[in-house]
Amino acid sequence: MTSDTTIKLLRCTFARFGIPTTLVSDNATTFTSDSFKKFLKKNNVIHKTIAPYHPATNGQAERYVQILKNALIAMKNEGDIDVQLARLLLQYRKTPQTSTNVSPSVLMFGREIRSKLDMIKPNIYAKVDKAGSNSKPVGTPREIALNKRVAVRNYTSKNKWEFGTVMRKLGKLHYEVKLDDGRVWKRHIDQIREVGDNTAREQNHNYPVIPVSPAPDTLPHHYDVTLPGPSHLPSTPGPSHSSSPTHSTDSTFEPTDTTLNSSVFSDPSPTPTSEVRPTSADSQTQDPVPIPEPRRSTRDRRPPNWFSASDWW
């Protein structure tokens, strides 16, 4: 194993458990190289080496290696070596030591790690948490009763909301909702809105679209509405039915009131066909509109001082 490989493994260990104050090792070339010394110096770690040809100086590490070897030899017929090692480390880190009277997990994490032995004894902390969850302190999320009509958020189509019924509650904030079309969705409480029980159960209403012609007096000037000329009016006035004209769904508007004034047909507003557009010569003679110059900052810009990973571990 080279010094670079050892440094990579130590970086992963430091990231998980933190940078130690002291590192004890033997006198192998991996630990005495210049790159390894620079790595420990950058991280302010004191490096101690044992006396040559005296492994008892680093007795804790040598004893740990002996325990692992003996346990793996006893488990050699129990499957994969990685599975055996993982099971061994789990039991070793949970077992109290004679020198400290506590397990290595308590010394490292301040708590006991969970194993299969914890299943045969009750968990007091779980009971306390469950009892405390029955009370409703400030900030408790809202709840939705089962079989309640709700609208849930839809992210698969243009319809943003779909209607359904709450089937069951999944945890504190998640619900299982059965839609009116038979689909079952899981949604967060923030994606659910309560609606009335009489909400329509049809999801997609395909109502026919009926075109309605607007009244001519409400049309903008760019609509071209054909009106009958004075020659179409009768010579003798007929009976007056109503002062408001009857609107037809056709594009031609025919008034039913025969007593209309001829001023209705003399609308001075021009149609789009009579709109006067500027010629190319007129457009060339117009003065160009000045474009304002964008405002520039006057402060001095300094290059950023980027953090270099080489300055650290």
C-alpha cells in the first residue's frame, strides 16, 4: 500500500469521525514518507512511531488485529468474508470493554448501537415518544379524517387538481387517496385540500363549446361587420317592435327596427382595409429614437480569492 492510498483512506476516516490529535503507527515507509508527513502537518496531527522491532509498543492495534484474525478463522464456513467481517464488527462495537466498562460505540457516539438483542427487551424511549405524540403542541400539522372528500395535487396533466377520497393515513403527514377514476395516490398533507362531500365525482367534464357572436356595438374597430345599406330598408315605415336589435349567430347583423336613423350606417371609423400605413419613404425620413446608454458600475472589481484544497487536508 502506497502513501497516496493511505492518505485517501485517512481522509475518509477523518471526514466520518473527525481529525485526531495524535496518530500512532509503525515505521513502515508508508508512514515515514514526505507526502504522509506533509499531510499530517497540514491537519495539525502529532505523529508518533513505535520503536523498531518492538510491536508491543503499539499493543492496542496488535491486539485488535489478533481478535479479528481469530474470529474470522472461527467463522470461515459461514459465507462471504465481507458479511462475516460486518457481523463481527457489529458485535465487537456493542460489547462493553473491561478497561472502560462501556462499549466502543458509547465511547465514539455517546449511545448504544442497535442490534438483534434489542428486539427482546422493550424500548423505553419509543414509549415515551409515543406518549408525547398524543398531545398536540403548537405547530401540530392539520389532520384529515378518513373517507373525506379531498382535492389532491396532480403533476401528470394540465388539470392541477384531482378529486378523490382519503383511504388511510400513512404516518403523520402522508395520506393515501383513492381518486374517482380508481387510481390510488400518495400525497403529503400540503398537497391535499379538503372539499365538500357534494363535489362532483366526474373528473373530466367535456362540455361542448357553443360559439356566441358578440353584439356589433361592443366589437372593436378591427372587426369588419357587414351592415345593410339604406337601399335594403322598406320605403314605408312598419310597426316598431323594440328599440333593441335582435342579434343573430351569423356574421351578418340585420336590425329588426325599421325606424333606425341613417346615421347608424355612416360610421366615420375606418376599417382595417382603409387604414393608412406609412410608406417606405416616410419611414426613412423619421428620426431614429436614441437608445440610452446602460449604466455602468464605477467600483473597482477585484478577482475572487478561491479556496484551494491543497491548503487544507
